[in-house]
Amino acid sequence: MRIVLVGPPGAGKGTQAAFLAKNLDIPHISTGDLFRANISQGTALGVEAKGYMDRGELVPDEVTIGMAQDRMKQDDAANGFLLDGFPRNVAQAEALDAVLKKDDMQLDAVLDLEVPEDEVVKRIAGRRICRNDSAHVFHVEYNAPKTEGVCDVCGGELYQRADDSEETVRTRLEVYHTQTEPIIDYYRAQNLVVTISALGKVDEVTARAMDALKK
Ligand code: AP5
Ligand code: ZN
């Protein structure tokens, strides 16, 4: 299956993607995680992306599309993938369509996670991520690790993302409304969008998502 996950910052895309990718046996491809890996490795791409990310703005398409394309070409993505955080504007959606079309492929679904804005603000404020693996995501209140500041999965140190400050979150939400939301209409025209509520417990949302994808 080839799936795009869309939703505001803090909706739970990364959290759900980890479970959905496992259930569907496809790789989870997150452009945010790819940028963060480049930043921690100090690559030229990471250096370029960091300023945009710290301000909550989108990294330029020229950089992002090439990076996503390279990742989608890897062997593990030959039979499908779950894209998280890409595409993030209509130009990226058009580029993805063009890449898939060239290989006679198409998307199967665009899963749209709906969450009210006050809830995403709470989710982002309490988020903590493992230094060893960005798939290990916790929340100080909703999904607290057994020991404060320590990852339950691997014992790694938990940290707060630099772009999770209140001011940057406001910019990220605005960017979502103005630049990313239009891709939902773009994909609606292709009859690909399934919208689910991302409220409730993590496993309830996963079950809802799996149900919606089966249809
Ligand atoms: P990215 O990393 O993609 O961030 P985002 O879209 O802002 O999404 P988040 O990672 O903040 O949230 P999420 O929906 O994954 O939520 P999570 O599962 O962690 O992008 C970061 C930046 O990179 C961008 O601003 C941009 O600069 C750049 N970038 C990335 N892709 C780009 C692109 N394509 N083009 C250009 N630039 C790009 O959950 C949040 C919290 O809620 C966690 O603490 C979690 O434990 C908790 N939680 C999850 N589910 C539940 C639940 N059901 N109940 C209670 N709590 C929950
Ligand atoms: Zn960990």
C-alpha cells in the first residue's frame, strides 16, 4: 500500500505511523525525521534545513522533494510506504504524483487525522522524544514513560524538540492551514481522502485508522 498521512503538527502522525507501518508491513517515511537525522549527523542538508525548522517554516521544496524521492527509491519501499509529513504543499503533492506516475504507480489512500487546535497544543507541549530513535515518542501526561526523562523502549534520554516552543508551534499551525491543508482538496479531487478523528487513546485511533484504510 502507498499511503500519505496528513494532519496538523502534534496530531499524532508519528505515533500512529509507527503502529500502522508495522501492521501493514511497509516502511514509515517521515521527512521531519529525515531532516532531524541530517541535523544530528551535521550534513550540509541538515545545516540548510535547521534554520527553517527552528522557525517552524517549510524547508524549500528543492531540498525536500529530492530527499523524499531518494528515500522512496530504497529497496524496502518497493512495495509500498507510509509517508508522514510529505507532501506538505501542493507543489510537493504534484511532484509525488509525477514520480509515481513515471513508474506506473499510484497512491492508495490519504489518511487525514483530525484534531482540534487546543488538543494539538497540549500534545506538543508535553511531547518528549528519545535521542536514540525518533519513533520512541512519549507525552509527560498522556503517555508517560515509567521513569521521568528515560525511554521505556531503549533506556535512551528523552528530550523536547527545539521547534516545540509556543511561538514556533503557532507558526507551524499557520503554515499547516495555509500551505498543507490545500493538499487535502487536491487529493479529494482524486477521491483518495479518508478523514478520521485522532481523539481518544492511541490504540483506539490506530484501530479507527486500520478500519478506514480497509474500506
Ligand atoms: P515534522 O517532524 O513532520 O513535524 P509536524 O508535522 O509538525 O508533526 P509533529 O512531529 O509535530 O507531530 P505528529 O503529528 O507526528 O505528532 P506525534 O505523534 O509526535 O516536521 C517538522 C519540521 O520539519 C517542519 O516544521 C518543517 O520545517 C520540516 N519539514 C518536515 N517535512 C517537510 C516537508 N515535507 N516540506 C518542508 N518542510 C518539512 O504526537 C504528538 C504528541 O502527542 C506526543 O507526545 C504523543 O505521545 C502524543 N499523542 C499522540 N497520540 C495521542 C493520543 N491519541 N492521545 C494523547 N496523546 C497523544
Ligand atoms: Zn528509545
